[in-house]
Amino acid sequence: MTTVSEATDSTVTAQRRELGVFLRSRRERIRPDEVGFAPGGRRRTPGLRREEVALLAGVGVTWYTWLEQGRDINVSTQVLDAIATALRFDRQERNHLYRLAGIRFGPTQSVCSALPPSVQKTLDAVSPYPAVVLNERYDMLAFNEAYCKVIIDLNQVPVEERNLLWAHFVSDAWQCSMVDDEKAKHHMVAAFRSASAEHLGDALWQDLIHGLLSNSPYFAELWERYDVDSPSTRTKLLDVDGFGLLRIEPINLWLSQLGPLRATVYTALDDETEVKLRKIVEAPTRPACRAARTLD
């Protein structure tokens, strides 16, 4: 039987290994001339060398090498800040670095496994706007009838497959929102990668990741980019059979009292879409949704 101590050690080891891979992926993206180094000379790997990152960050080469190798060494926020600056991290990448290094700011929120009835009442009340509750893993925990009519009929999807990433990258049932939206898929994987830093020892997270990697070459391609981001929304244009184009503007409502959960509500961007949404929800059957594109 695995003890708590063994499970904790395993998680820490996984975080250190992920930290090394993340740092390596980022230094390989920076051209030497971008940070003041001569571009000439033979280089076995693209981007910066470890000693160049160490020089820019003001740390020892051996220490930085150990950090990339996932060794058990102490790191401070000051040193992490220096490395993040050297590698030109943005805010999301810097926060991801902190998570992998085990540095937390504020209390860790717990995820509520059972939603109170008030959440479902709220989702039903915003109809005809489609609405769904998601956790950090993109599990679809609750939804309203409008979501089933406009986006995907989750009543026809097995509970174990009600995951937005699985729907986008694997499931045949997903026929609507963001199917052909490469930017949206890229963003979802980056946000998922960022959130996964705090769940490296969680079997549910690892099972989902392995399942996506095994069943979707495109997810695997995006996953290997090691991009990180936070959940956000962009205006979408849906093409629904019998109703034409719908201009949708999603908004995220964070359910802070329940942990890192959010309700995504797909609001109408104009009066015409408002009317169409009401007609779709009132229709006896779900219309087909041909495609969805994101508006820049």
C-alpha cells in the first residue's frame, strides 16, 4: 500500500521533472542574439545553452543544470524571478514556474465534488443562454437545457466522457462549438497545462492526460509545446442549421466558494442572436450546428 509520504514524494519528483522540461522548452525558444549573445558557433541544441541562462540569471551553471535535471535543490522566489526574467517569461509562465517549484501564494482551494442545487437553478435561470460549469480539468459538471440545444446534448454523452478537452479532441459527439478553431484548442491545452502543475500526483488528472495523448495526435502536439495560459473566452460565430449565424460572447463566472470552478455563459452579442437563441431553445429537437469560428 502506498503511504501518504510516498505519494507526496512521488508528486514532488514529478514536479521537479516537469520543472526541468518546462525550463528546457523555454530556453530552446530564445535565440542567442535576442538576449545579447553572438549567434555564431556550433550549437547542439536550438536556443540558449544552460550556461547562458545561468549567466543571464546570475546563478551558478552547476546549480541551474541540477534544476533542469530535477534534482532536490532549494530554490527561492528571488532566484526563480531571475530565471524567469532571463527566459523572458510572461505572467502565466512565471506563475507556472512557481507552481512547479512548489511555491504557493495564498491558501490552496479545494474542489467541491458535489454542486449545491442553487448552481443548477442559476444555470437554468440564464436560459436561453447556454451555460456550463467547468473545473480546472475541464470536466463539465453541470449544464442547462440551452447548452444541450445549442452546443452539445450532454444528456447523450456518458458521464465519464463529459470533459471539454475530450469532446474537442477525441469524441465523435462534439459537432459544434470550436470544432475548427485551432486558436481555441491551443488556448485550452495551454490553460490545462498551467492548471496541471498543481495536480501532477493526481491519478484522475494523469489518466485524462494519458487518455488524450493516446487518442489525439493533435492534443499530443499541442501538449509538447509546453505553452501555459489561464482560462479566458473569445467571441464566437456559430453556424446553426435552420437559424443561420449566431454571434456568441462567452463570459466566465467564478464560483469562488466552491473552489476553482467557473460557470461559462454563452451570451448573445446582438439582438438577432438573442431571438435565434430563444427559438432554438424552444424548438422540440436540437438543430445541427455545422461549424464554429472565433472572431478576432
